[in-house]
Amino acid sequence: MQLLQKNRCFEGEQRIYQIDSQHLKGLSKVGVYLPPAALEGKPCSALFYLAGLTCTEETFAIKAHAQRMAARLSLILITPDTSPRGEDVVQGDHWDIGQGAGFYMNAIQQPWAEHYQMESYIVDELYAHVLQEFPVIENQVGIFGHSMGGHGALTLAFKYPEQFKSVSAFAPICVPSICPWGEKAFSQYLGTDQQQWSAHDATALVQQKGGIFEEILIDQGLDDQFYAQLNPEKFKQACLDAGQPLTLRLHKGYDHGYYFIQSFIDDHLQFHAIQLEKALN
């Protein structure tokens, strides 16, 4: 991990690193917030945050206002980019596919498969770098995200519960198999076989795997301009049927953006701190 930038923030440091990724076959940037405890070398919990469509490794760090509470709770925040990048990487024909829209899964269709291996990059490559480079307590790592990243957080948590001990989301795409964003990404990245799709659909995964986590937290704005794409009620019903505890909070007046995330980010960081402490015990 090559350090590109660091800025003092609430007595910790907000950093940007670059990784020459084997899975993405190119350079990828990642944001890392190190709270004061981590700078002192003390063991800390860590949270991976997966951002939404069009975002980068800096979006959450700049817009979410998470560092103050992360410093207080001694949480390391890891914010990967949302896709592979570069001149050799397929661009896509719109903002909802291609660069900026990797959907946190491994593409198997051309021309995407060569670089779009975001699931393996995060779970195998970046996760290992984080444990090696920073004072992370190995069994105290959680994951959360927003929109496309909420989809990624939920699916990766259910597929890799041995790595991610807590999970939450802001306005996640809960059933990507039946919404325009998901249908477009899945058909291009995975092909037309919908059995392949279910492995990357949070609602299908909770139906398959049952209750894994002590609790899941989701916040959703009721004035979300993309609400029709998200289907939180379907995920709630799947959790109820599977015996997976879920707290789904619906908020009047809030839309899909980062003002919404700012309003409830402290709740999510405190939720993860509690869940990760329980995982350690």
C-alpha cells in the first residue's frame, strides 16, 4: 500500500493509499481513517464502507462526517473505490455501469471479466492488506455501505461472515435482481442465467442462509428519489421468514444523498462498535 496523502482529522489521520491490485489488474485507491488509538499502535476494530454509484474512495471521507465518532470509538474506516479504474478498463455507456459502478462482485462476462473483480479484491486482497498494515483486531471487522454499496455490504457479509462480524446499510439495493440498476449490471457482468444473480442478491442470500447476524441495521429515507429501486420491504420480509433480526428505520423527509447519511452515521458507527465487541466475546 503506497501512501499518497494524509490529513490530520480529530487527532487521527485521513489517508489515501494506492494498491497495485492483482485482482483488478491495475492501480486502485483506498481511503483509510486511522483514529488516534490506531496512530498510537493500539488494536482497533475496523469497518469497511462501500460507496454507491459514481462515488470514489474519497466520497465517504469527505461527505459522511464519520471521523469524529470513529475517533471517539477507535474505529478504523476503510473506503475502497467503487470499481476498477484506468484507460485499459472498460468505461461503460452510462453512470450506472462500468467505472464507478462495479457492484462489488466478480464479473464473468466479457468485456468486463478482465478487470471487474471487486468481490475478490475486497474480500481477499484489500482485507489482507488492511490486517497486515494496520493494528486491526482480526475478528472485529464489520462492513456497511450506501445504495450500490449497501447491496455490496449485505451480500459480502452474508457470503463471508467469518470475515465480517457486523453489517449495516444506508438505502441499500435490497433486491437487485428485480430493479433496473441490478438487472442492467447483472446481465452485463454475469450474463442472463438468473441462478448466477441470486448469489449477489441480498434478499435471495438471506433466504438461502437464514439468520447469521445478531442484528442488521438499515436506514432508509422516505423521500428517496430512488426508492422504487431499493425494495427494503422485501428484504425485511425475507429476514422475518429466515429468522434474521433486522432493524429497518424509515425516515420522513430524507432523500438518497449524504445529508441523509450524515444524519445517522453516528448511529451506525455505534451499532458496529457494540456488535463487534459482542463478536469478540
